[in-house]
Amino acid sequence: MSLDRVGGILSVGLDGINSPVTQVEYLVAAGGGGGGAANYNFTSGAGAGGGGAGGLLTAQGYAVTIGSSITITIGAGGAGAVTNANSYQNGSNGSNTVFGNITTVGGGYGSASTTGGSGGSGGGSGQSGTYSTGTAGQGYGGGIAYNNGSYPAGGGGGSGADGNNGTISSLPGTGGPGTVSSITGSPVQYAGGGGGSDWAGVQGLASAGGGNGGGGGTTQSAASNTGSGGGGSGYRSGGGGAGGSGIVILRYPSYQVAATSTTGSPETYIANGWRVYKFVQSGTITF
């Protein structure tokens, strides 16, 4: 038996039951980058790169202080490129996600005419032989177009590996894989790269957890609150896909007390002996 002071009230803990929280496990993913779009004539062979995934960090042992509020900011996914007649357009970078003193970097944009944007993970390139870069420890670089030109475009980087290059066989690059985590109680993949596209509307496949490559008048956006990159879009119509917004997930043993307050309406539940808080919009948590 032990005596614990929780929220100013002295309570009796049996074998740790109702003990205070001292540290939490976290997963923090930033918003994914938006895919590029190419809207040029058929003979140009234009494709566009997929957006890079938002940076992702996950670890145990984040120390918390009883009574202190921790701020959480959820990063937005980057917008996909909007096409204009006879133009190449880049997507937009995703926004950072913040949990206390942990910051993950928004994913880089997919490009139709230049190197993909750098970010948490780098965006794919439509017409460049230069690889974009990710942020060390958070994500990887994007792929490039085949033959350093207007051929199948590269896929966006993921939190697990680089995006793939376009190939001579007219296959756009697949987005880089994300990170599989069971922090919610079941395995889910976060922060996968978006697929690229080619001039004929062929789609590059996304990694599991990423936004599919667009093309042929379609727009393939990443799922919300995954931190994944949006798909690129090629040839005449269809904008680039938007990146998925970020997410913050926290958990600690369920025998420890619940948070005294939260804002931002996190989903809260107990699964497999863990108390879980899932934030999909900005807020605070106080233990």
C-alpha cells in the first residue's frame, strides 16, 4: 500500500493503482506535403512528384510534471497544386506538429518542374535530377524523375525510407514507406510518402499510409491525421493531392490516474492495459 498525492488529494494506491503519471510514450507526426501537378501538352511527357510525409518521432519516457499544462499543436497537411493551362505547379509543404518540447517538421512539397521540397520527408521531383532531403531522425528524401527530365516523376519520401524514382518503363515512383506503430492498441502506419505521376496519367502507388499518386484527371489526397504525403497529378487535368494532417498520440499504463484536464477534444480510451489520448486537433493536456 502507498499514499499518493494526486491533484492535491491524498489517495491510497494498491500496487500502483491510481499512482501519478511521471512519464508518457508519444507519437508525434507533422502534416504531409501536397503533391505537384503538371498540365502541359501530351508531347511534353510531364509528370509531377508526390508529397513527402510529415516528420515523425515516437519514443517512451517523456517526463511530465503533475499540474503543468503541455501544449499540443497539430500541423495541417500541405495543399496540392492547382493546375493552370500549360503549366507546371508545385504543391505546398505541410506544417509542423508540436508536443511540449518535441517538434516534427512538415513534409516537403511534390514538384512538377524542379527538385521536390525538403521537409520532415522530402517531396518527389517531376523534372530534376536532384534529390530532396528529409529531416534527420524524422524522415527520408523524395525520389526523382527518370532521365532527369519530363518522364515518370518521383515519389515522396516517407518516415521509413526514401521515395522511389520514376522508371523507364513509364512507372512513376512509389511513395516511401511510413512507420507502423501500435501505440493506439492496434498496428497503424503513419507518415508514408505520396506517389508520383507520369505524362499519360499513370499513377505511382503510395506506400501503405500514403496518398496515392494522382493522374488522368484524378486527385489523390492522403488520409487526415496520418501525416502522409499527397499524390502528384500529371497531364492536363486534376490537381495534386493534399497532404494528410498531423497527429499526436500519448499513452501510459492504465493503472495511473487520468489527466486532470484536456482541451482540443482528444479521443480517450483504455486498450490493452494502456490509457490512450489521441489528438487530431490542437489543444492541451494536464496530468
